[in-house]
Amino acid sequence: MSLPRIADILTAASRLSGVPVETILHGGRSRQYVHLRAAVAIVARRFVAPRTCHRYSYPEIAQALDYFDHTTVIHLVQSAGMYAKRDSDFAPFVERLHAAVQSDELFASDEAEQAPPAARRGYEALAKKQRRLVRKHQSTSRKAGRNFAPSNGEDADAGHIFHARIAAGSKAFAAALAAARST
């Protein structure tokens, strides 16, 4: 099995929990949403690509979860034991999520599901608003002497572009699985 995309792990967590991906990503500090993000981070760290032995790094997971810093992901993964003690449903959910991402059944219905144009427009408007907020934050941070802009010239909105491609990627994943089944 190849390394699953973090977007697919998020989609699987959303389907298993019944919580929309946007709410998982931006749901705040509520215990439910923190535990869902922790489960996604743990499952993403578990997978290792077979040939390259590549594993998702903490910065890669942080970007996918829209975190500003990778240390938040480190804290999530290290706190998993505490979450499992406090919430008896946490560890079983992580195992169900891991098994769901390993199997292809969860993504088989993606071909039939297509977001209506109104939903895409709503998401694009939300992404545009978030980009404005990021730019505003960066400009105020520079005034205070802290430069959080990427140093290598990359677009500061790379994380938002990544999330805009989640739906298309899941459909492509389902199409690849269908093609693999037919051969």
C-alpha cells in the first residue's frame, strides 16, 4: 500500500465521526475536535511508504491540519496516552480510523459524490476570507518585528490551496482504486 494522503485521512475521520472536515480543522479547542485532529495526526505518523520508508513529518501534518507550527502536532501525538485515559472512545477510534484508511471501502463512494457548485463557491469564499486574515496577521506580525512569512518565497496560502484540493484528490483516489480493482 502506498502512503495515503493526509487529506484522505481527514476525509476518513470525517466520515467515521460524522463531523465535517472543515469543522475538524477549524472547530476550536473543544475536546471532540482536538481528539479528532490528534487521531488524524497519529494515523498519519503511523504510515510508512514501502520503498522510500518516508513517513509524514510533523511540519507536513501541521500544514495539512492548518496549524501554524509543527510543535502543536508533536504535542497532540505525545498527549495521545492522556486522551486515551480520559476518553474511552479515543483509542478505538484511532484503530478504526487506521483500519479505514488501510482499506479502500471508505473511498469507494467518492465517484458518486460530487459537491454542488454552490458548496464549492461557499468553500472558495471561505478560503479567500482565510487568506485575507493570514495576510493581515502577517502584516501585523512584521510591524511587531516578527516575520512569519515563508523565507523561500513560497505562497503563504499553500495550506489553504492544499485544502481546496482535498475533494478532488479523494475522487482521484477512488478512481485509482476502481481502476486497480478492474485489472
